[in-house]
Amino acid sequence: GESSDRMKYVESQARPPGVVDPPAGQGYGRYYVQRLDWAQCGEFECAKMLAPLDWENPDGLAVTISLKRSAIDDPHGVLFVNPGGPGGSALDYVDQFGEELRYDIVGMDPRGSGKSTPVVCSTGEELDRYLDVDVSPDDSGEVAALIDAERRFATDCRKNSGALLDHVSTIDTAYDFDLARRLLGQEKFNFLGVSYGTLLGATYAELFPDSTGKVVLDSAVNLGPSEEVSQAVGFERNLSEFARWCASKTSCELGSDEQSVTKSIKGFLDSLDSNSLSSPDGRTLTQSRAVAGLLLFFYTGESFYDAAGEAISKAIAGDPTMIFQASDAMTGREPGGYSPLIAAASGIGCLDQPDSGLKGAFAQWSKQKAQAPVLGHLIGPDTLCPVWTSAPRPRIAFSGDTETPVLVLANTEDSATPYEQSVLANRIFKDSILVTRKAPGHGVFGSSRCADRIVADYFNESKIPETNLECAS
């Protein structure tokens, strides 16, 4: 139910970019007669469509949704793709596809994110201050400072985003996807989603079962009613993987065995709790920034371990430049300010999560610390969503009924979406097939020849393995 921690609704008439009057006509019909005007954007084609700001009120304001298409000759149809986030750029993700999948590849930035109507929160300077706050409080003063910072950020988001904040849930975006499917003349919605993109695909399949075609869920988020294994567990496993890898290298300056490498990293991060580190450009590396930077290296598995070792060793020696670069990439900090990533992730994520209040957030943090002894504490509790100004949407209980079997892909040592979550997705979706790759890192498609071939056969030939299977590479 409604938590007492949630801030009272703050009225705001703000209209973020792309919130416009609805198209001519009335009711839902006005949206289904739109024409998508595709225009060249680099090597691709781009278009915009309008969708109701509130899908329950088609005569109210509209939001603008951006799409990008990589078209091929004689496609089997349209394949929608999403890289996760929430708030990762689906438009940019289109660039990563060649012609292995015989479809027109379409990326659609979900409402609230990217080049669609974005959630707007704070200025660059305000975000700098917000992201410097200690997210793993050790006493009542630090708890109060963290919650105060969350409330300020949530208030900024409401002030600058207005009613949009109440309508950027994954359920809203599933309705946008169905509108796009219809405007593109597709009988079925075919989809490949990674990470948060798996929630989009699962939600669409639940709400529009008759229109659901082939769906690939790569590195599934938790689709169950409660979280059994926290994200911190995935990152902790990757910390162990990295520590073992580093200890086996003569060039590793952090230690000669897994335990000593882990101890060096924990010691460095702990030291930042009271003594932040100055960088050559005058910025100050806080513990929270350093943790964000470290986590980025674990997203891609072994390919970034060399850089991780170098970044940590240099920071311990007094030069945090590389850790700062990783932290900035993780938070979308750019030379001219911040990308819309944090605002989008906050706006979408807080509408999707059940609300158990601040008390529940701290109880979950205790569980997280027990599951992940090093990073569980440092990643901190989720104190933003309990004080958010929009109440969450009801959580979907997935039935898992689809006409075409779903394909689930997962790495055993996934950092951001622990493997257990893909096993659960495989259980939820009846007749689905789980393809397991024994590897660290986040995301399977595009990094496994074996899995890529299975995905291509699934989309191009409608072939699906008869049983769950493992890919060695």
C-alpha cells in the first residue's frame, strides 16, 4: 500500500520536451491513424510517433516517442530491440545489429528516456552534489543526509517533469510498443531485450498475448513477486572472479591470492568513507563514485579486467583518473552535463517497484549485506523509491503463456542480473528454453557465437532447441 515515507504529491505543470497536445481527432483512434514519416539519420532511418501521456485518457496530452530503423531487403518482419537500463538508448543499440537476423531492426526509446519525451530532474551541478552523497550510511547522521538528498532529487524530478512522472512505467511503454507494432503494420510483436529489456518483453507478452511473436529475454531481471537474490550478489561474484583472475597475473599489484586482492580493494573503498581523494582536475572521488566506477568494469566480464586492475592500482597510488572515467560512464556524466540516464532510470524504476517504504528498504539492505559481504554494504539501500512522488503501478503476476516458446539467455556469472533470475524466467515462461553460457559479464547476445547462432535460427528459421542447453563460449 501507500507508504508513509512517500512525499505528498507536488503539483507541477511542467511540460518536458515532447509533451504536446494530442493529434487531431478523438479517443484512441486519433493515434492509430498516424503515419510514421521515416527520414535518414546517418546510415539509418528515424521517425517519431505520438502516444497518450495517460493511456487511460486518450483525449489528454501526448508524449513523443522516438524510433530508429535498420531496414534490409526482403525482411521476415520487424524485430524490436532494447538494451536495458532502464533508460539505455534503444536507438544506439540498433547500430550493433548486422544482417544476421533477417528483420528490420527497430529501436524505440521508452517514454521517459533517451530521445523520446525524457524525465527531467536536476541540473549538472545538482546531480554532482547528489551523486557525491554517501549511499552506504554508517550512522543516523549519514542516514538523514542520504534521505534528505533523495527527497531533494525526487522533488526536482516532479518540479521539472510534472505529470509525466506518473506515466513512465514499463506497462505504459508496453502500450507504446503495441501502438508502434500496429503503425508498422505488423501482426506480431517480435522482440529481443537485454536486462531491463527482459521486463519490457515479458510485460508485453503478458498484456498482449495474442500479438506476441518471437521473444528473446537476454539476462533476465527478477520477474518474481519478491527478490530472492539481490543485484549485489551478481557484482560480488564478479569481484571474486576478478580477484582470482588478478591474483593469477604477475602484473597484479593488488595481491597474490583472491583474499588479498579482495582485501586491497575493500581497504581502498573503505578508506574513501572518511578521506575522499582529489583528482588532477580538481574533483573529489567519494566512496560512492568509486563504487560506481568499479561496478562498471564488472559489466563486461573479463575483457575489462586489465583496465579494472590498472584503475584500482592507480587510485590506491593517488591517481583516481581512470576510476572517475568509469564512474562518469556509469552515471552518464558528460562534458556538458549528464545524459538523461539517471533521471530515466529513477522515473521508470520507481514506478515499477513495489513500495515497502524506507523501513523495507533498510530491511532489504540487511539481507543484501548478508548475501554480499563486501559490495552489499557499499551499494547501499534503495532509499529513493520509497520517497518518490509517484505511487508505483501494480506489479504484474506473470502467467508465462505464449503461443511461440520464449528463448532465455544467461551468463552463469552475470554481474547485474544474477543467473538465478534467468532460471526463474525459464520456469515462469512455459515451453521456454534456457541457453546458459558459462562466463562472467552482463548480456549474452553478441558475445557468444554459440548463443548468437541459436538466436539467428530462432528468428530466421523458427527453430528452437528441444531442451535447455549450455554454450561453452
